[in-house]
Amino acid sequence: MKNYTSINDIDNIHNWIEEAKLLKANPFKHIQLGKNKTLGLLFFNSSLRTRLSTQKAALNLGMNPIVMNVSGDAWGIEFGDGTIMNGNTAEHIKEAAAVVSQYCDIIAVRAFPTLIDKEKDESEHVINSFVKYASVPIVNMESATGHPLQGLTDAITISENTNKEKPKVVLSWAPHIKALPHAVANSFVKSMQKMDVEFVIANPEGYNLSSKITEETPIIHNQEEAFKDADFVYVKNWSSYDDYGKVLSTDPNWMITQDKLGKAKFMHCLPVRRNVIVEDAVLDGENSLVIEQANNRTFAAQLVLKKILENA
């Protein structure tokens, strides 16, 4: 595997999950694999779990991670071809990616969408520009339309917490005070489509994800109906896709409560707004997997880095 930019880069998710579990059981087994190798972590946007877990994953493999907050510490980067750079950008991605490639053996990038220009966001111009102009492998730490490290993490977490051959998994929209990206939801959908689960999506009218993502996955506009007999409920807010980037509803009736959840396991990528997305009783309850999910972020990232290093 050269790059990891999408859930589609996973050839066999079941094999990947089992390999991640082995890494979790013995995190330092491959510590010589990354010896004298450098991982560059470039953050155009904020991060807590992604930053720390990916650094830890690199250290577990013997790599040296270096971190840069690009949006605050670097020159403004221009991504357009043929641009007359007489504005706020001082460096072109052609030079930036080439230079960072000299310092790092793998580059990991986190860059959120505009939520204004759908065509620009769906072109994934930031992550794809790094793939195009860097001479080393690229890892997606969340882009405009995907968060494949989180999607892999979620698949690992579900596998660890079920004995059923085909558990029922629900992805549910929940209210939020501002417009949020589709990236986490998109990658969760794609990861569940690769797994042997009964999978449905619950969201209000006007909040369907892109049909290119959901494909044949059932979409139900009644949350309680969708939750019936669920084993896992994964909750995430996202803004409208059709009315791109807009908040059409903040209906508090879509907040997750213990009564709605029942005996299902609760999942969320974090951070989460308590008593807006989900009530305290759920997050603090015995069926919440959010802390376990966060821990699994390390081993999802470690697996991806391991596969890239082995392919070098």
C-alpha cells in the first residue's frame, strides 16, 4: 500500500481488523520497523485524538514524529495551478510538498472542507495535491470528505464488542449548534459496507448523505424505528449535503437518550457536545464505547503506518 487516503484503500477489512488486534495485544513488536524513519504530521485544523494517537502509533513502530500546525505556523499555501500569487498565499503546494518529502518518510495531513463549495471539497484538492506533489506516502488524518483512520477504528471497535455473526448497526444524525462536515459519517458508512453487518442510516429529511456514499444502504427518517433491535448506535451530526453545508434543523428530539438507546452500544468519534448530541446518562453509562474507540485510534493508525513501511 503506497497511500492511505480512503476506506477504499482497505483490501480486506476483516484481515485488517485482526491484524490491528494483534498490534493492540503487542504494540511494540514491530518497533524496529520504523527505526530512523520520520512521520510528518501536518495539521491545517484542530485535533486531539488524531494528533496524539497518530504520534503514539508512530512511536510504537520506532518512528520519529514531527508535528506542524500548518494554518498557524507555516506560510500560506496555494493549491491552484497557474495562480498569480499576489494575495495571502506565499508558497505553492508544489514546493511545499516536495520540501516536506525531503524531511519525512511519510506525510500525514488533516484538512477540513469549506462546507461552501461542494465541487471544491469533493475534489479533495488538499489531500490529492499532497499525493500528486509529494514523493513519499500520504496518510489522510481527515479530509474534506473522509476520515479513513476513524472509519477503520470504528470497524475494529465493533468487531471487539460483538459475538453476533451479523450485528445491527445504526448510524444516526443528531443535532448540533453549527454546520459540521460529512467526513466521519462518510467513512463510517464505507467501512460498514465492507463488514458483515445489518446497516441502516437514520437522519431527518434533508440530511441524506451523498448517494455516491450511501449507495444501497437503507435510509430511515424515523430514529426510533431505525433503532429497533440495534446492537450498535453510532451517532454523528453532519450538515445538509443537498443544501450544501447548511443547518436545516436542530430538532432536539433527535438527541440520543438512554430510553432510545436501550441495550445498544453507543459510539461517537468525539469530541461530543453533552446534552445536545447525547445525554449524560448515555455517555456515562455502561454501554458507551467512546473511550474504547479513542484508544483504538492508536492501533488503526499503527496498522496503516506499518503497512506503508512494509511496502517501502
